[in-house]
Amino acid sequence: MNKCLTVLTPTRYISILILTVLLFSCSTARHIENEQSREVHKQLGLNYDRKDNFALYKEAASWLYVPHVDGGSSRNGTDCSFLVYSIYKTVYNKTLERNSSAMLEKNCRRIGRHRLREGDLVFFNTGSRFGSYITHVGIYLKENKFLHASTLKGVHVSDLDENYYRKAWVCGGRVK
């Protein structure tokens, strides 16, 4: 008789079966999450990187094409500050001010454009006043792109190097 043969008892068999199911289900779940993340990145016009904050990008993508409404505070219509307020509450569980200039003043530390990281806020003066008067806010994603609610296009992704936003730039803000 060969002493190397191991008899599979019912307990061993069940243990191996459970281990196999766990290994394959984790792998499948990771694969599905990666595919979802790639699709979200595609919707936002960004390159996929597994180190990205998937929760931020998924939430950002869920707001795409919501129309702009002055003072709007829902997915039926939003303004720039409510978009930022809502995403920060959902993704980071942080409550920000409801006004773009108050967000910078009370919730952020000013940073330069070269220091922007995923999730930082970007502030603009899109009005007729000169200087650092804040009239618009968005959320920096990556690759020079930010999500915001524009009066013409609703919620969408723009590039900081677009002439309009380059001229209107005031500062970045890192939420405290």
C-alpha cells in the first residue's frame, strides 16, 4: 500500500472546496472592479491607473451631463458648488461650505497649480470682477483635468489648459 496517498475526509474536502471558491470569487470580483474602473475612466476621458481613487471617479462619472441650474441642488440640476459639496460628502464624508468662495476661505488651504492632486479643488474667477474673486469651483481629477458644472454644458470634464480656464484660474485648494 502506498503511504503517500492522502484520504480526503469530508472535512478536508469541504475545506478545499471553500478555499477554492474564495480564491476564485476574489479574483472575479477584482476583475469586475477593474473593468468597471476602466469604463468610468473612459467616460471621464482619463487614463486608467489602478492606484486612482475609484470611488471619486465613479461618483464623478455619475454626475456627468447633469444640467447646470443656478442654485441647483440635485441631479435634476446643479450648480458648481453643490456638485463639489455633494461629491465631497459622498466620497470623503466631509461637509464643505455651499458657496465656492466660502469653500476656499473656510475649507481649504491654497495651493499652486503645480501641486494639484486627485480630489483637490480648483477655483476660478469667471465673472467680470478682477483679481482673486471666486465665482467657480471644480474638483481636480488628474492629467490636468477637472470636473465641474458649467453653465453651457452642465457637468463635464475640462482641461486646465483650455484658454478660458487658464485665464480664469485663481488657485487650487487642498481641503483641510
